[in-house]
Amino acid sequence: MPPTPTTPDSPPAAAVLPAYCDFTVFGGTGDLALRKLLPALYHRDREGQLPPDHRIVGVSRSPIDTAGYRDLVRTALATHVPAEELEPAAVERLLARLHHLELDAHVPDGWHELHGLLKDRPGADEAVRVYYLAVAPGLFGPTCERLDELGLVDERSRVVMEKPIGHDLASARAVNDAVGRVFAEHQVFRIDHYLGKESVQNLLVTRFANTFLEPLWNSRWVDHVQITVAETVGVGKRGPYYDHAGALRDMVQNHLLQLLCLVAMEPPTYVGRETVRDEKLKVLQALKPLTPADVDRDTVRGAYEGYGEEVGHPGTRTETFVALKAEVQNWRWAGVPFYLRTGKRLDHRASEIVVVFKEPPHAMFPQSEGSTTANRLHILVQPDEGMKLHLTAKEPGPGGIRLRPVSLDLSYATAFPQRSPDAYERLLMDVVRGNPTLFMRRDEVEAAWTWVEPILARWAQRSAELEERPEPYPAGSSGPTAAADLLGRDGRTWQEPDQ
Ligand code: NAP
């Protein structure tokens, strides 16, 4: 057995549940809090992971008292937790932890109440205080500043930020600077919920806790990699934000590049709080910078028909679809294309990573129609989590050898019938325990923006000078035709689900 790591970087020492914890959610009445955070805390509490003294403080400008907030959360749990998982005693236990404070993060009034609530409790001197910023990013800096002024930030405090962290590199730096004036980097938890998904964590385990894949996981044996995050929904209520952001900022800069990092990264010496993030950063830094000519050739932007009307901005040039080709310039991956694709109102909902291996060097079997010899590993991230390995087999029967593709399927739901926790459950408990391994570090976020910015700049230039618009695609289709052409030019095709 290898020795257990004992360097200061390893998480176990700090990754214990604190006896006293106050979890303050700025934006406690919002969609994220009610749909994701409170149901996640309910599940962890039901599993006995929240010690009795943990409290949850919702903060918003809404004029509701704690009783009203408890009613709101009761309704949210009934809506967002499956009926068979709602246990009345567990619901009541969670509700009893809740408090609501009415305050405007822009205005100094009302903060003394938060101060009183957080300071006036047993164990206040040793309590871990988690501040979850489920509010617009413009409030991140001011909220942190006020917390600091009130003396509510100490070495045990943590702050959690949601995307978007900035609109570009400069604004991301400004947000990180503002939060960084109050919280040290090790106290800042930037959530990318994809990293909390079981299948995404299992990607690391599959790669590094088995021996059979690693020798093949490089440019010698991998032909290319595809990463797809396809949605059937449109922008819904997020129109104003989305029209300002677009798919590249909303999905590629964070989720898709994070998935790329996990596919491409080198094995860390051990899974420590910084080691995984160090390896991901190296991947981001190895992404080949795109020149304007590269952007013109290797990126596609599309918008579903009717998007402009849906967001009340018919002249919009915001993209709801992106496809692009990236390359990781290092010894392992040089020359291997990574094709990334994401879009809204597509014909299916799926998040999937496909590693396509090279054809065997010599075709010794007579080829037959429908045969294929390239192996593919599909890592299914959502809606169903699992893995499929596509192999070539002999079709049973006498006569000649006919080849047929077959797949080895690992469905998480079948292999592990117990309930699979939502990504937020895992991530929130990591925050409470102080384990940042699955969160984005500042340098990762900024390296991702550095790579994305030339694409944004070139698109903006083409929009301004050539009046270019994203290519329209019908809602419910597979996206703009240029996305198929991007791979077609390289003699490849997108792998669609069930292929
Ligand atoms: P939302 O539904 O609009 O909720 C915003 C929350 O912030 C409400 O509780 C609102 O309550 C509160 N708030 C607004 N201004 C405030 C102020 N000045 N002082 C104190 N509280 C204030 O938004 P959301 O969907 O929950 O999203 C919150 C943040 O998370 C956004 O930055 C979003 O981009 C990000 N995010 C959301 C999701 C998601 O699934 N929803 C996913 C990823 C990232 P009052 O209006 O009563 O004050």
C-alpha cells in the first residue's frame, strides 16, 4: 500500500464536520436556493450529516419573517424533493434550523441583526461560517465587504460563489479581487456543479484507479475527444442574463472546459486539495491560443429560431449554440482535437464525453456493411450517469466473419441502486468540511477566460464589421449545419446518443 500523504496539502485533517456551523445563503428566497441548495441540505440532514447545532440563515430583501421563510422552504421541498424521499420528521428538523433576515446587500441597514444572530450562539468562537452568494455577481464584492466590516469573517469562514464569475477576464479579476480582499483564496469556493456529479468524479477514478486505460489515453491511441452538453430547453426566465452572456460564457468557459481538464489532466501524486487543481490548471494553460483565423475556421456560433423574440430582443446577436475545436498542446495530447459543443433547444438532452480511439493499424477482417472498428468510450454525465465502451464483435453465424459494433454498458443506477446524491449535496458538504478539491481556483477561472477571450473578441469584431449573426437553427434540431461541417472537414462526425 502506498503511504497516506501527510503533506499540508492533503485534505483529511481539515475535512471533518465542524461541531458548530452557520450556513448563510444570500439570495435565500431565490430559485437556486429553493430549487437546489435547500433540498440538498435537506438530504444531507436526513442522512444525519448536519450536526444538531447547524443553522441555515436565508437573507433577502423579501419582507418575510422566519416563520414565513419556513413556509416557503416547506413548499420548495415539497416541490423539489421526490415524495418518497420526504420524511416529515426530517423536514421539520431542517425547517427548525432556518432563519430569515430581511436586508439589502447594497444598503448598510439591517446587518447588525445578522451580526447578532451569528455571534450570539453557543460555540460562536469556534463556529464555521459559510456564506453562500446565491445573488447576482455585482453583489459579491459589497456583501463580502460588509461581512468584513462587521467582523464576521475569520480564519474558519468560507465564501461560496456561483457562476458567472465575470463577463470576461478583466471583470473576473475584479470579482476575484473584491472577494479576495476579504477572504484568502483557500476560503473561496467557486462552484461548478458539474464537478460534483458522480459520473464526473468517476471519470478520475476510471482513469486513475484502473490500469487498462491509462496506456491508451494519449495521442498515440486516441483519435479525438468530443464533449457535448445539449439541452432541449430554451433560456426560460434567465433571458436578461443569458442575452448578455451567451453560450460561450455561460457553458464553455466553465463547465465544458472543466470537463476537458478532467479528461486531459495528468495523474496527480495523490488527491489533495490543490494537486487536482494544479493539474487542471496545466491543461488550461496548454490549450492552444486561437488566432482570429483559427476562430473563423474552428468555432461555430448558432442561435435557435425565435430566440430573439423569446428574450424580447429581436436584433440580438447572442449565441445559444457553440461548437469548437480545441487542442491541448502537451506531450500527451499534441495533435488530438477536442471538439466541444453545447446548445439550447436541441433535439435531445445529454451531457456526454466521448473518447474516440484510433482504428486498428491493420484491417485483417473483411469489412462488411455497418461494421466499425474504432473503439469509443462514452462517459454519460446526464441525464443518465454511466459509461459505455463500444467494441467491435463478430456477428454470430456461420460463413464469413461479419463485424458488428457492440457496447459494454455501465449504468450507475443499475450498478449502484442506492440513491445517487445530487451534485450540490456533495459540494455543500465539502464546503462545510473545508475541502476545496472540487471547486475552481482563481487561477483556473482566469486561465479559462484567457483562452476564451480571443473567441469573444473575434466574434464581436465580425458582428461589428460584417454584421455577422449566429447561424440560425430550428428549435428541436441538432444545431447549425456549420457544426457538422466543423467535424466533416476533418473526416469525422458528432457522436449522437445511442450511436
Ligand atoms: P433569483 O431567483 O433571481 O434570486 C435572487 C435572490 O437574490 C433572491 O433571493 C433575491 O431576493 C435576492 N436578492 C436580490 N437582490 C438582493 C439584494 N440587493 N440584497 C439581498 N438579496 C438580494 O436568482 P437565482 O436563479 O437564484 O440565481 C442567483 C445567482 O446564482 C445568480 O448569480 C445566478 O446567475 C447564479 N446561478 C443560478 C443558477 C440556478 O440554477 N438558478 C445556476 C447557476 C448559477 P429579493 O429580491 O427578495 O431580495
